[in-house]
Amino acid sequence: MVYWRIIHKSYRRNLQYRLSHVVNNVASSIFGLVFIAIWTGVLSGKQVYGPYDVKTMGFYIAICQSVLWMTTFLSPGLNVQIAVRSGAVSLDMIKPVHYLWYMLSQEFGRLLYNACYRSVPIGLLLGLAVGFFFPSQPFTYFWFILSLLLGTYIGMLLFYLAGISSFWTTEIRWVHLILLSLIFGLGGQMIPIDLMPGVIGKVAPYLPFSAMIYYPVMTLLELAPPYGMLVQAGWALVLTAVALLVTNMARRKLEIQGG
């Protein structure tokens, strides 16, 4: 119950920013329309290999822009570095809850808010431009939600690991920028992973970044490979183990920088 209360409080705290985020939704939709226009120009009038015709690519980009607010646009470092810099992390560490689950719960409440007030509105706006995709199988919605939750969980763990590195170095901006670059470049946001050339195209499907964007989107489009959710589950387990290990190491390393 304590983690559910943390999630609920975090969700309610973000409700006061609903009007200000309307601008972000419009901007994100414009970026989506730009990507759709680029792919329309690339694919129009050409022989298409694989499932990516103009219409499917429009659906792909629209869903990607919606999914980003759940899996990628997270708080940098889950704000761990801010607490380390101010010294407030010492109070978080002595709370009668596990530090990892405490930080993830706070962020998950924010992401639930994003799902309702960012992902859904952006999906509706882009849907007006490219149309709305409806899966042929009802169970696809269940698998999509499961895949999206796994992608969200993996994203939170990666951002948490970036944030908790501040126990050793108080500046994590470079880690955050590298992480975002890898997610956008290898996660399938700009180009579907199966269209990537050479070695990158062979390795990218098995990296955690594809588990955050590519597999949830392809699951909804009913185009995901059968091993997609196994890759997501595998990375969820591996990153959980790494996060727990690093959290225990951070407890022994704790050094207050201010406060």
C-alpha cells in the first residue's frame, strides 16, 4: 500500500500542470507530423519492402510520439542527483521503504499522469492526421499494455541507474544525454529497427533501448517478432538485479554534498 500511496501522490502533484502541458502536447504533435511528412516523401511512389508502406509508417510514427511520454521523457536521473546534491538523499535512505522502489514509485505516478494527459491527447491529434489504427485481434490491446509497462519499467531503471551514478559523481548531465542519444538512435523512434543497416540492425533488436519504444509500438501494430516480449522481460530482470546491486553499493558510498 505504501508504494501505491506514493504513486497516487505523485500523480496528483502533476495534475496542477495540465494547462501548461497543452503547449508541450502541441509541440510534440508537430514533431510527429514532421517525421510523418519526411517518411511520406521517402516512401511515396516507391516499391516497399516489408510492412512499411506510407500508411503503416504514419501509424508507427504517431504511436511512437505517444509512447515516448511513457518510456523516454522521464525525469533526468529520476531526480536522484538533485537529492544527492542537496543532501536530502540521506532522509530518503532512512525511510522505511526500499530506496529503489521509492524512487520508481514517484516516477511511475508522474508517468501515469503523462499517459492520461500527454500520450492520449498526442495520439488523438496525430490520429486526426494519419487515421486511427485498430488491431484485428482484441488480445492485442492486452499484449500492448503489457509491452508498454515493460518498456516503461526498463526506461525507469535506466534513468535510475543514470541518476544513482551521482553518488560517485555529482554531475550526471553527460550520462543523461548519452542515454537519450542511445534511446532515440537505437530505440526505433526515428527509424524502425528492422530498417537499420549492417551490424547495427542485427544488434539493436536485442538492446534495452528497442524494448522501450520499438517493441511496444510494433506489438500494437501486430508486427512485433515473437521474441520481442522475451527481450523486454530479460532486460527487465537484468536491470532490476543491477539496480538493486548498485543501490546497495550506493548506501555504503553515501556522501552528503550539502544540506
